[in-house]
Amino acid sequence: MINIIFWFFVIMTIAAALTVVLSKNLIYAAVALLVTFIGVAAMYVFLWADFMVGIQVMIYIGGILILLLFGIMLTTKITSVRISHTNVQRGVGALIVTAIFIGLVWMINISPWLQNISQEPQQTVHSIGTLLMTDFLLPFEVVSVLLLGALIGAAVLARKES
Amino acid sequence: MDILQVYLTLAAILFSLGLFAIITRRNAIAVLMGIELILNAANLNFIAFARFGGMNFSGHIFALFVIVLAAAEVAVALAIIINLYQNFNSINVDEAQQLKQ
């Protein structure tokens, strides 16, 4: 049963990602991106990362995707300009990407991965919080400054000059 | 599903598709979507290695930072794209060759 659910989510993720890449309608691509994010969140569930599932759903689906949808709606006139946007140079792109993908899969299959199967942890939030406040305190603070910079930068850039 | 290679292969597929979007898409927002796919593939790798490396939580922290950076990147990129649209009335990345009119 759990295997069926796992493979269902894998296939759903791949199909949605294909739609993101190939769809001519940008709104469809954005909705397919939502399904892809949900599929990746489901993969996190199978990888015992429950806190990351929450973060993925809140920030990616609740934040980034909404921003992208706003971007689509602010930059395309639905009534006058065509909303569809096709791809260019599909053949060359597919060739390069397939070569890279085959190389990646070959590398994944010949490498002797260390698989250290451990017990499922009781909780993950406690460990993540402890690590953030001890080993990763400096990156944590630097990232907060970066977020402030991105906030001000985005506001200044998007503002209309009067 | 207790095999590391399955997750790595799925991440490789997401990475390849994101790269394809970046190479072939003409719309700047669709290119951004490709970048998001690539960042998700990286996150999936981080968390898969965290799980199969003896439940090491450093991988989760790295994925957390990647998500934060993705949010900042999307906000600034969309601000730039909206500016581009106001100046050129188009967000085709092939046509955008100057920052000023």
C-alpha cells in the first residue's frame, strides 16, 4: 500500500514537472508547479523530514507560487496579448538536457553510496532548532540580513518612479 | 522506497527539466519556474542524503537555507521582471538586451 502511494507521488511529480516545462499556458504551468511542490513535499514525508514538509508547503506553495502568479498576472494582458509562450530551440535543448540527465543517472548508478539506515527519529524540530542556535548561528543571522536586503531591494525596484 | 538511488534519480529528472525550461523558455517567469524546479531538486538531494547518512540534520538546515534564498531570489527577480515589462511591454528574455530604453 505504502509503495503504491510512493510511486503515485513520484509519477505525479514527474508529470507535473513536464507540464511546467512544456505547457504553453503560463497559468497551467504555475498550477503544475504547485503539484510539483506538493509531490516534493510528499517525498520529504517519505524521508522523515516532517518540519521541512511544513516549510515547503508554507513558503513554496503559500509564498513563492503566489508571487509567481502575481508576476504572471501583472505582466500579461489577458485580453489583448496572447498568454501562451512557446519554447525555442527545443531540439538542441532536449539534446543537451538528455545528455546531462544520462550522465547524472550513470553517475548515480555506479557510485557506491554509503547507505546508513537509521531509526526513524522521534522528532525533527527539536534537533533542527538546536542546530540553528548552535552550529549554524552565523548563517542564520546572515540570512536574516539578506532577507531584509531582498525586501528593501524588491520594494525599491518594483516601485514606480514618480 | 528505502533506496537512495530512487530519490537521486527523481532529483536528476527535476534538475534536467528545470534546465530545459531555462534553456528553451522565452518568458522570463517561465525561466524562473525552471530555477525553482532546480532548487527543489537540490533540496530533495540534501534531505535524501540527510536521511540515508544516519539522519544527519545538517542536511535539513541546508535545505532550509536554500528555501529562504529561493524566496528572496523570487521577490527580487519578479521586481526586475515587472520593471522590464513597464519599460519594454514584454518579458521575452530574447528581446531584453538593455536595462534602459
